[in-house]
Amino acid sequence: MSDASAVPADLSFEDALSRLETIVSRLESGQAPLEESITLYEEGARLKAHCEARLKAAQLRVDKIVVGADGTAKGLEPAEFN
């Protein structure tokens, strides 16, 4: 993959998702020639991975570790924002 085809690290989740939706629509229409379809699919795969990474990072920021009385981690629970 060349640098030109890489997803910018600062691309927002919303912008990446919007572009991904455009790609899916174009591919589903069946109107793209084969080479364009392959290029779109590759870009879509990169955008999907980018969106998944952004969601995982957001989840880690929201979740908090629950520690039991014995000091061991018992799991995660949603963070409270009060």
C-alpha cells in the first residue's frame, strides 16, 4: 500500500464512515468497472479498519476497570460522566 492510499490518522470516524457508505453504495450499484471496484474495495477495507480502530479507542476511553476488594481486576463497566 502506498502512502497516497493510506487513511490519514486524523480522519474522523464520521468522515471515514461517510466515505465508506459512498463506496458501498457505488459497489452495490454494480456500475463501477472491475478495476475501479477493486480499488474501491481496497479503500473500503482500509476505512473499515480505521473505523474499527477509532471505535476501539473510544471504547477504551469510556470503559473503566472494576477492581474487587482483593485488588484484582473483575472486569469493565461503563464510565460515569457526571
